Amino acid sequence: MLLVGTKIDMADARMVTTDMGEALANKFQCSFIEVSAKTRINVDEAFLRLTRAVLAKRSGKDGVKKGKKAPKKSACAVL
């Protein structure tokens, strides 16, 4: 999972600080990145991180051996 903070280009209007985003990511035990769709800051990097995570999971590099089923997870949430 990857937590993405948006509108990094609007620093003066922020309601959530970088520290708050990082703390939430730590709570969720995931990575955190801040992006701006307007200026394209870190947008490509966010997609690369997600793609790498999916590919690693599919290839078994996430700790689950190929041929064995991963433990069932309860749900998927998009935040």
C-alpha cells in the first residue's frame, strides 16, 4: 500500500502536514509520498512505486512462495 498526499504545490493552503502524512503512513505500515497533479511533482514516482509493489507481489518477492496461496486478507480500501 502507498499513502499519497496531494496538492504539494499548495503549501500555504495545506490542512495536512508532511509530518501528519508520514505518521499516518507509519500507522498503516506503508510508504508515503506527496504529489502534485498540477505541476507533476512525484506523480510518475508514485505510479512507479505502485507498479513495483504489484510486480513484486505477483512474482512472490513479498514473502509468499510461488505456488502457495497467500493468506486471505479481509478487504481492500482506496483512501
